Amino acid sequence: MFNIQRPRRNRKSEAVRRLVRENLLSTNDLIAPLFLKDGKDIKEPIHSMPGVVRYSLEHLVQECRELYALGVPCVALFPAIEEKLKNAKASEAVNPNGLYQKAIKEIKNAVPDLLIMTDIALDPYSSDGHDGIVDAKTGMILNDETLEILAEMAVVQAKAGADIVGPSDMMDGRVAAIRDALDEENFSNVSIMSYTAKYASAFYGPFRDALNSAPKKGDKKTYQMDYANSREALREAYLDEEEGADILMVKPGLPYLDIIKLLKDNTTLPIAAYNVSGEYAMVKAAHQNGWVDGEKVMMEMLTSFKRAGSDMILTYFAKEAAQLIKNQ
Ligand code: PBG
């Protein structure tokens, strides 16, 4: 008796492995999140995210040029706002001349074909460190009051030149409110990438270090999702789709590959995965200790997002991965 079924034949050489390979990470799939801050000539390291820095505008623009030259199609911007500009209403979020809007304009001028994705949520600008308005008496996060500000943020960002707005706040009805406000102002071409299934996650720790945006009180569990749930992600996906989202995102990425697959199987919209700060930090820390080969782990991890069904990946590894792919 011969063993006629030998799956190993399809693995016998690199050439055959290349032929049968099902998923391939491409630079076209990458979105680079970037942190910016006010000032001149700043590249400030974020200790919990080795290799990631906060850029002042001129360096931010230069980084965008380099990313675009490498073939990365999109950047996602996150502002580190000075404490003195933060307040309970997050009013700096809608300042047309604020740092964030300035950055969008400058990048658009310098690298017009690079897509700029924005973040819509109050936390970088909020003295409470929450994504929505906090009721001073009860400490509750006020949904509908927050929607008005989010919609205004979208319009201000669109006016500055944003291509894609990214509501990351998890308020109910925000995609509809933002779509409505954008269309009202003739920005029907501005896309919405909704943070559809955004979980209340400890993996955001290093990001909150980067922006000094951790909640002053409590946690985000009344708006971000419970990590024990998956059916709820479908409900959020149906709502976002109905409300006019163009792309659905799952966040974090690696511990939520099942959610990526679930949404992919239940929508015709493109799916994004956010490979968040804590996932990045773990790989870098283990690499620095000599415990894993960081580069190999990075590629395995990014490819796992493709295998699960992500069309695109927001990742702090974007530049490193793009360089690696280019030199392959
Ligand atoms: C907040 C926001 C967070 C991230 C992106 N937007 C953190 C949070 O919800 O507290 C996290 C990204 C990361 O960890 O890389 N609107």
C-alpha cells in the first residue's frame, strides 16, 4: 500500500510553496498610524513602543513622504495634545486651525496622493480622557451630546483635506451622524472607516502612553465592547453598514482574528484590522530580549490578518514591513 495522499508534496520547495500560497501580505494593505505633537524638530520616542515616535510637523511630513515612496497608501494620524488645551468639551478637537488640521493640510500639500485617515473621538482632547462627553454629575458618557461634536470633527477634518475619517469612539449612531454632516457640507466623497468592533482592551496601554490619554476615572466598558462577545460585533457591523460606513474595522487585531473572519463572512464591505500598540509592544519587547525573531513574528502576524480576511491592516510595523517586502 502506497500513501497516495502526501500533502508534503505541496511544501517540498520554496518554489512550490510560492505557487500554492493562499495569502500574501502586500504593501498595498498597510496603513501607518503616526503620532504628532506641537513644536519644532521633535522626534520623541515612546518608551512602550520601541521605534515609534511623536513627530513635530516637519518630521511628520517627511515620514509621510518616505512611507508613500515605499508604496504605503495611507497614514492614520493621532495627535498628542498639550494638557493646557484639553477640556471637558474637547473643544480643541474642532479647532480649524488646531495642530491636527494643520498637519492634514501640510501632508496633503506635500504628498497629495497619500491617503490621510483621521481619528474621530474626544479622548486626545478631553480633560477626562474619555472618547465622549462625561456628565459632570453622574460620570456617565453622554452619547447624543457627543455625536454633535464627532460630526463637527468630521467636517473640520474634511475641510482640512482628510480622505477617510475614522470614528473610534463607539458612540451609538455616530456613523450616521458623521455621514449626514459630511454630505450636508458637500463632502460626499470623504470615506468613513468605522471602528466597528472596538473592544475594551488592555492592549491599548502603550497608545494611551503615547497620547497621555488614559481615562482619568473609570474605564471605557460602557462604550467599547466586552471581549467575551462576538455576536455583538455582528450587530455593530449591520448598524455601521446601514448607517453608511465604507470600511469596517476590528480592533485589536491578533486576539480577535475570529471577529475579522466573522465580519468578513457577513458583509460585502472591505475589512480592516487594527494591530494595536500592545500587540506591537509585545513583539518588540520579546525581540529585544532575544526571545523571538521580531521580523519573522511580524510577518507571520501580519499575514494572519490577511488569512483571517482583512483587506487592510493598521499597524505600527507598516514601514518596517514595507521595507522588508521591497527587499524580498
Ligand atoms: C481612542 C483610540 C485608542 C486607540 C485608537 N484610538 C485607544 C482607546 O480607545 O483608549 C488605540 C490604538 C492602539 O492601541 O494602537 N479613540
